[in-house]
Amino acid sequence: MAFAIEEINRNTNLLHNVTLGYSLYDNCNKLGVGFRGALTLASGQEEQIILDETCAGSPPVLGIVGDSSSTRSIAISAVLGLYRVPMVSYFSTCSCLSNRQKFPSFFRTIPSDAFQVRAMIQILNHFGWTWAGLLVSGDDYGLHAARSFQSDLSLSGEGCLAYLEVLPWGNDPAELRRIVDVMKKSTAHVVIVFAHEGHMINLMKEVVRQNVTGLQWMASEAWTAAPVLQTPQLMPYLGGTLGIAIRRGEIPGLRKFLLQIHPNLHNHSNSYGNNMVNQFWEHTFQCRFPPPPAGWVESGGAICTGEEDLESEGTEFLDLSNLRAEYNVYKAVYALAYALDDMLQCTPGRGPFSGNSCTTLQTMEPWQLVYYLEMVNFTTSFGDQVSFDENGDALPIYDIMNWLWLPDGRTKVQNVGEVKRSASKGEELTLFEDKIFWSFQSKKPPRSVCSESCPPGTRMVRMKGKPECCFDCIPCSEGKISNNTNSMECTSCPEDFWSSPQRDHCVPKKTEFLSYHEPLGICLTATSLLGTLICAAVLGIFIYYRKTPIVRANNSELSFQLLLSLKLCFLCSLLFIGRPRLWTCQMRHAAFGISFVLCVSCILVKTMVVLAVFKASKPGGGASLKWFGAVQQRGTVLLLTCIQAAICVVWIVSASPLPHKNSQYHSDKIVYECVVGSTVGFAVLLGYIGLLAILSFLLAFLARNLPDNFNEAKLITFSMLIFCAVWVAFVPAYISSPGKHADAVEVFAILASSFGLLVALFGPKCYIILLRPERNTKKAIMGRGVVKS
């Protein structure tokens, strides 16, 4: 501060013709002493100051630079704020001091703890540390930091505190032992400490005693650069510490100024406080000013002359490579000076006060300097911009430091990055990871999480009674996925998609239908084509042997029609195989219904013809044959078939069967099927076929005992018995079969009933035609010339 004021006084461009002075007060690290000193300055009750000859009256106190402690700054500023006396602190970081209603005249050149807390959280997020412990001092500095840390960490949703402990004032072994036990038992490998050097010294004694290693320490700005903790005894525990540090600066000319300091032995008064300089001198050179204490000389103690060479002593006092808090003091003094200069540059009539007025040194009020202090904006010789926001906080910027433990046992605190806030980019973290020293065997950042991240395909379920960072990973249920790490919920796949086995992405659902390419479809297709070929072969045989008695005796025209209809029955089953489409869904049941009605109608008419023939063979029964001529037979078959065709047309027009994608049978499959549209229509279609089949069966059953060696009624009875048995079994099997199996059941029923009719009706005839031609005669058919055993 003294150097900054002398530099300002020598600067002709700043506060021209105005000389700044100062008074120094030691707060003795006690609230009462610091508070009394601040009130003494502000009230004008300070000791008499010798003024320059051109000055008159008591010198006004323009502002106070300090205090270093947040607790003392809160107390002092709360009172000075009532009188709007500006106070610029260089080391008080409590976020509570940003409250403009409570502290209207408080400013600071060090960032608020609110920014420091957010910087800490950014570092935690950068390394993926979501589980950390927090230790704080039991004062305003620590408690407000803890409150801000908990609040900001909760809002970020990026981490949790494993524990929060308040470090005791003074040496409290029992409490320190309890706190270190908590640290040992915790699974958190990162420990954040917002406390002062004194707290850390006491804490580390207990840490060393219990030999607690393997922790990654994070330091607040209060102890980041503390040399007292950088000792060979503590570095095995604190090596690799990451800390937030006040922005380092350079002050040109300061070293030369410091070398000019010498104690004044004559009048015991100098510009910097004689008592402070003398204490420093005696400590540095291990001597005493006269008169020395009793026995000092006898014990070999040296007497201070005031001419000792300070530069050759190599004291830390001259180490200017790490100016941090000192740089903040330098900026605080310049902020007050620039505010005063701006005030004195005011042009009357254009001022900011009542009536556009200005003020002077003689008439100024403290609140007027506060106004200009709020507007101050300048750049230091080191290149840093200094200004205050609406809360009196400086532009926040911190250095990130790392404690390096060198192989030779020396320690080094190196800069590994920075965190700052700018108007354009917001809060920005820069880290040089390749420079960071990690005090672990892996030489890599540690893992500090309560629960490992949930991989894609799972979702997080919070553990009961534990912080939100502690969770279990539950696999997504079927049909749901999560494609991000640490997903809170699993999302359902679209309708035509299903979850992959890993549940991390959706895949198209498998499609299922009775295909030509699968074994079942191939077998049914082959069977259908085989039946069609057999029908064609039988038809060829009948055409070739159409003039033989057995073909002519069994109504060859109806037999040809029956073979053609059976051929259609076999072929219509192919419509049930393959991916359902609109036209196949509409055609399959219509073709099936009409084909089978045509087939059963032919059988019914054949049965009626058999009954009519044998009835005509009786006396007086010849008139019955006139109703069963060829025209009547064709007409009956056509009429019965047209009725089924009409049923199909009405069904398709009113409620057409449609292709449908069904996901109810299998969640991971899409079953392509044809919905019948109208259950009533389907039931009427089947019922009509059943009615004709039962009627044919009854008539054939009645004619089974009619006399003839070759009675076709027996074959019809047997064939219709097979037909009815197949379709009676079909109904429950069809209802209970899902998806493509329902189509397979229906195809099987069609093929089974068709083969039953084909074999039962035409098998014996083909046997006689091909293998027993001697029975293919009129006599054999009429029952003559055959001896029965």
C-alpha cells in the first residue's frame, strides 16, 4: 500500500496537485481491535498527523483498504456503510458481502466466494468427481462457503457431498479425531477445504497421526499458497493438491522500493511505522536495537545498526515472484485514487449530483466517492482490468495451483490453469492437465464417485436414504432403451421397433407371417401343389378312360366338376401363404369358401342323383329322374355356389378383411395377419359350407345300403365324415392358434379335407381303372359274374 501511494503521488497524470497520505492499523487478528481502528479512522479521532504546509484542517479519510478477514469486514462495513464510507478489501471473500443493502459502500479486489465455489464445482465436473467431502472453518468465511457450495452443487446436479464438517477453532483433539475418522470411512477420495492456515495445521497433525493417505485435496484461496503446509512431513499427504489462488500479479519497482526501507535510529519515526520496521529488521537479521534486553549481549546476541544489507540476506520479503494478496492491495489503492481523480475531473454544470453539480476535496461527502468508485475502470501495469459490478465485486479471475513434490524433496506450487468470467464467454475454465502432478501410483486423477455411471441400457434408481449421487443401475425393461450414460428414465421404442438385447438402441421388430421361405410354408406349398398335380392326374385318367363303365356309371360330368373344384381347393391354400396384402386377404376366404361350396355342391348333387337312380329302379319311380337331368344338376351346383358367392360379396363390401400388424402375441415381433373384418361374415361362410356338408353326409348315409356292387354312396359317406371331422377340429384349433399358426391351421384343414375327399371319392375308382381293369366292366359294376366268397 505504501508503494502504491508513493507511486501515485509521483504520477503527474493521476491526482495532479493532490498528495495522498495514509495511516496503518494492525488488527492483531482480533475483531475488536480491527473494528476500533476502522471507527477511529472514520470518526476523525486518529492521532494527530503532521500535514504539509499548504494543507489546513483535519485530513479527510477517503476510504479504508481492508480488512483481510470476512468476519471483520462484515462487522466494520456494516457500520461504515451507514455513513457510506468506502471500504475496499483485498482478501475478504465471503459471498454475503455482495449484499448491497447491508453493505452499500463495500468493495473488493478479490473475487467473491460465490465465484470460487463455482470454480471448484467446475473442476469437480472436469475430472468427473461427483462424490466429495467438504471441510470448512467455523466462521463467516467457511459457513457461507459451505452454504453456497451445497446450493450450487445441488443446482448443477453434477455431484453430492459425502460429508460436511466444521473444523474447530484451536486445537480440539477429540473433534479433529472424529472428523478424520469420517474422512477415513468415507468412499469419497476428494476433500475440499475452505479454511485458514491455522485450521489446516491442526487438521494435518491428526491426518499424519492416523496416516490417512490416498486423498485428493482441494484448497481454497486461504491456504493454497501457505508455505507452512508445504513441508517434507506433510507433502506425502498434501502432494498433488489442487487449489484456487488469487490472481498473481507483478508490480514493477516494488523490489527497489523495499530495499530502501531502513529503520530510523534517531527519531524513532519513519514513513512506514517505526515499530513494524524495527520488528521486521530484528527478525530478519537476528539482532536487537539498543537498548537490548538484559543478557542479550552476554549470550552472544548481535546489536542492530540499521545499516545491515537487506539484499544480501535473501529474505522471503524480497521474493516478488508470487504477489497475490499484495497485488490486490495495490489494485485497491489505485481504485480509490482513480475514483478520487474522476471526481476532481468533474466539470461544473455537468456533474452527477443534484443540479448537475460537482464536489471538491473540501466539500466532498463519503457517498460521493462511493458513486465514482462504482464507475471506476482502469488497467494495471500488469495488464489486468479493474472495475466493480453492481455488488462491488471485481471482475472474477483465479489461478489454479498444483502442489508439486519434486524428487529431491523440495516443493513447488505451480500454475496449471485459470478460471475467469468474461462478458462474452461467461465463466471459463482452462486447465493444463499435462502439467498437473498427481500423488497417486497411477499418476492419473483419482476416481471419486458414490456409484459408477450407469451405462446405456440402464437407468438410475436412487438408493433410499442416500444422496442423489448414490444410485443403482437398473436394466431397462423390454421395449425400452436408454442411449445415454446416467439416464434417469428409459424411453419406449416406436411402434414398429423393439429394444436391442443391450437395451441401448431400438431395432426394427422382427416380422412374422407364413412365408414361402420357411420350412412350414415350404411343406404346405409343396403339399398344395402335390394335391393339385394329383387332381390333374386323376382328371387326365378320367378323361382318358371316360368311355369305361366305371367313369360313365359315376356321372362323369359331375366327377370332372368335382376334380376341378378340388383343384381350386388345393390352389386357394396358396393365398394363405406369403405376406398378407389387401387383395390376398380379400381373396383367400372368398376363394376358399366358393371352392369348397362348389366341391360340396357337386358331392351333394351326386348323392341326390344316386338316390334318384335307385328310386327310379323301383316300380312307379321313373318320374323322379326327370328332376335330375344334366341341366338340373348343373343348375343346382351353380345356384348353391352363387349363394356362397353372394355371401362373400356382401362380406367384402360391408366389412372387408384387411392386413393387420399385430404386436399383441409377441412384443418383439410384428405378426402380419389378415383380420376377418366381420366375424359374422366368416361364420356364415363356414356355416354354409358345413350345412351343405352335413346334408350331403345325411343323404349319403341314407343311401349307404342301396343294392349295387359299387355303391358310391358309401364313398361319399366316408368322405364327408372325414370332411366334417377335419372342419369340426379346425374351429378350436384356429381360435387358439396365434399369428401365422392360425393361417397354417387353416391351410392344413383345407389340404386335409381336400385330400380326404380326393382319396375317398377317387381312390377306389383309380385303383380299379389302373390296377383292376377286369372289374371295370358293366357286369362287374351291376354285380353279375362275380363269385363272392
